[in-house]
Amino acid sequence: MNLSRVTPPARYLPSPELLKERVILVTGAGQGLGRVAALAFARHGASVILHGRHVPKLEGVYDAIVSENLEQPAILPLDFSKTTQPELDAFAQAIHTTFGRLDGIFHGASHFVSPMPMALSDLEMWRKHTSTNLAVPAALTKACMPMLKRSDAASVVFLTETHALLPKAYWGPFAVTKSALSTLVAILADESSAGGPRFNLYLPGPVASPMRAQSHPGELASALPSAEKLAPDFLYLIGRDSLAVNGCLLESTSHKAEI
């Protein structure tokens, strides 16, 4: 099963209550695209579970949500580069104990280091990239699958990157591990029965974000689209309006090949 390429609806206007009474887990919620997704989901009615490594960053997102009088979020910190399956099972159990349900996962967490020759990528670097970008998202999804299957419209969104689809020198373990997500999504989608959870891959393209600043240090952030402009795409994918979309690669309407 190959991923069909789809463009999200242009000028998508989600209902203000699109995610009312829904529970959404956002990994990597402390900054970047994860933060954008968490705020967007909360603003459209969801109870958001904020995951990340750095609690102060998660507390900042928590405070931002609470300050807008939105549904109270939860904070569940975990280091994906060091975690174990029992810890992931306990993570999923904590969600079940607190909320009793899970309607979606937005996989925003990633491990990235500045581009460098493949010859400099040692085993520890490979392990961190593989764990955070591929193995743990897959295992966490598995741990949460019983809750996702009980939801009437569960959605799981993984984020990829341009160089995962168009390999280029110096992008090393990051591009390699992100490229494997297309196979993961295709298999999960193919195994998902009608009415079950749906699984899709999203390609943001270049936007102003902490990772972009690290990968392109000489670039002016003001010359890029803001990460917030991707919020409608995130809402479309995680909400009911994309019920017919499964096993697809969705590209941001502002996407263009990176240099």
C-alpha cells in the first residue's frame, strides 16, 4: 500500500467545536509544531494531553491554554530517547485513568541535530534518532491502540520532513528515520478496519520553527511562513472532516522543496 498524496482543503474553516469532548495526545508539545497543534486543538474544544521532555516548556503551553479558559489540559512528560515499553504502557494507562478515552495522537516529537556528513553519525546518534523519530512513536501508538479503537473517529498523525522524501547529503539519521514513517503509516492504515483509527503522514514544508532555525541558521525567520499557518491542516487531519482520509501523505499548501 503506497501513500496517496493529498493536499488539505484550501482555506479550511473548522467548526469552533470540532474537537469538543475529544481527548488528543500531542507529543513534542512544548515547542514548534507540537505547541501549535496543542493550542489549536484546545481552542477547538479538545482536552489536550501535553507530552514532552522539558516540563517548564509544557507548563508554558498549559498556562497558555488555561489563560484562554479552555478545557484543562494534562502534562505527561517522558524522554522518548530513553523510555521502555513498560513506561509506554504506564503512559497509556495514565491517559486511560485520567480521561477514560483517547481520540487522537499528533506525533510532534522528534530528535534532530544539525546536518553533518554520514561518516560522523555514530551508534548513539542512530539510537536516539531511531528511538524518538520512529520506534517510540510506533510503540506508543500500539500502547494506545485499545483506546483509539474504542473511539468513533480516532486519528493518528505523524510528521515527516522534505529530506525524508527527497534524500540529500548531510541529513543523515534524521532523514533516514523520518523516511521510515511512510512505511509505518502505510502498514497501520492497511491494517485498520473500516471505521477504525486512521493513520496519515503530514509534510509541513519550511516554516519558522526551532528546528528550522537549527537546520538553517543563516535564514531569516521572517522570510518563512509562520508555524501557526499550519494549524488548519492539523485540525483537518485530527478532526472528523478527514474521515475519508487514511493512509495518505498530506502536504502543506505552502510546501516547497527545501534548499
